[in-house]
Amino acid sequence: MRIFALTALALLVASAAPAQPAGPADVAAAVAAPGRPADQVKLDAVRKPAEILRFEGLKRGDIVLDLFAGGGYYSEIMAKAVGPRGGVLAWEPAGFLTDKAKAGWKELRGRAPNVGLIMVSSAAFTLPGDAFDFVMLHLNYHDVYWQSAKYGYGPLDPNAFLRTVYASMKPGATIAVIDHVGPAGDTRAIVEKLHRIDPAVIKAEFKRAGFVLEAESNLLRNPADDHTKLVFDPSIRGVTDRVVYRFRKPRK
């Protein structure tokens, strides 16, 4: 998998346009770009991707890692926002990808050719070192605590996971972390039951891994959310109370 990841990353970099001055990514234009799937466009109102990516500091020309990329919601937006000089490497556990999902990714790559996709077992989680300017971890850090025999997924070691992510990032790189707010307690039990995580756990684990919390935003907070409800409960699905963090890997 490491060879595949390096090859995918190399292809992204090789296809990049000649260097140009770095600056803020045009996220509003990327969100408004035609061709995105209608079901993903509908999520924009509650996910606020333009505001999120501006807060997180995505830049033109960034090489991006999209962890647990799902259907590629953020992969496509970020790929268009970073422009032809940048690119996105999406990582998704192989067991999560159905034939329909794979077809969706093929269509996505037709719209955004500067996207690469890694589909491997979670047991084979590894990444190229010192490669990424920006990492997106959207609504899935809690899943490092989750496991599923049905999907052949997990469990992961959170500390090892973060060490791998940290090593994959360039000095000064940013990681955006967005997740469903959960109560304090046994993290694995809470994740298994609710798919939520205590924000204090996120902060402590990222600090232990060497990251610095640079800023946090209230863009996706919802004080009306009941933190004891499963995130897929119809009464709260899509509008859960969510933390938005911007962590940075210190420069050497």
C-alpha cells in the first residue's frame, strides 16, 4: 500500500501546473462548481464547506490528504479549490466501498482529475512521509475507536494512527478536525453506541501526538443537540453539535 500511496501522490504532483504564488484557495467557486452530485450539494447548507475551508486555511497549490473520504464530498471541493498546481489524495477503508461507491469515485475523478484514491484495509494504514500541506478529517476521527466485522474494519490504535498522520505532514502543515460532540466516558463504548466523541479526548490525543491547536470555530455548534443520541437519529441527523478545530504540525 505504501508503494501505491507514493505512486498516487507522485502522479498528483507530476500533473501539477507550473508554480504560482500561493494564496487562499477559491473555495466558494469550488463549492459552486457545476457537476457535483445533487445529494452532496444538499449537504452544503449544514456543512458550510466554504466557511469551513476558509477557516481552516486551505491554499491554492496545497497537496491534501482527505482521510475517511467517504463519497468524496470534501475531496472534490478541495481538489477544485487548490487548483491544477495542487491535488487531493483520498483515503478510504476498502470495506466501506461498494460497487456503487467505486462508480461514484470514477465519476468524481472525471470531474476532478487531480484527485487520487487509496482503497485499502484499515489494518494496512500507512502514509507517505512529509508529503501533505493540508489534511481533512471530517466527522471521522471517532472512527479510529470503532470496529466492524461486517465491513472488515478496525480497530485502530488512536496513538499509532495519529503518529502516522503526523509523520505524513510537512512541517507547518494544517489538519482540519471536525467531529460530532459526545459525552465524557469510555471513548470506545461511546463511539460504538453513538458515533460521537468527547472534544477533550480529541484535544488531548492530538496534543500528545505533537500537534498544536491553533484555533477552533463555532460554525457547526448546535446547543439544541442531545449528546446522548445516536448521530443517525432522524431527529438530529445532519445537524449534530460539531466541533471544528485547526491543528498545526510545528515547523522544525
